[in-house]
Amino acid sequence: MVNPGSSAQPPPVTASTLSWKRCAGCGGKIADRFLLYAMDSYWHSRCLKCSCCQAQLGEIGTSCYTKSGMILCRNDYIRVYAEEVKGRTNVPGPSDVWI
């Protein structure tokens, strides 16, 4: 998962550097086989959750949205976005604010 406002790819992770990566969600060391990179931070797959519905984003897809500092699944992003722009007919597409 990549934040469009940052570098296109996360910094490389090797076996020697993995031990010092800290999860942005829980603050714990990331020693899992898989880790996620979103909003310029690393996350355990279990810690990267939608701010609204608490769905584990690593389990429901390979992308997520960000809005007002929240990390959201697609459904909640559309719901929050639709509430904000009532009356408009355009719904955010895949190129809008994907991280």
C-alpha cells in the first residue's frame, strides 16, 4: 500500500533491517512474514484497520483510502465522502486518494 503523497515505493526491507521496524498501530516490532506500508509507516497486517468499521485492511484488499487523517476501507470512504459532498453525483474512483 502506497501513499501518493510520499515516495512511490516503501524503503526496501531486508532480513537485517526487519528487526527494527515498528508498527504504527501497536508500536510493537514487526517480525511477521508480511508487513504493510501505508501513510509513510509500516504496519502489522492485523493492525492496519479501517478507522470506521475496524476491518483488517490487509484481509479485504490490497488498497485503502485516507481522509482527514483516517485510514478507511473503500465502502467507508465512499460513505464518508458522500456525506461530505451531498448532492454531487461523482463518486471517488480508484485513482482518488488510494494509498
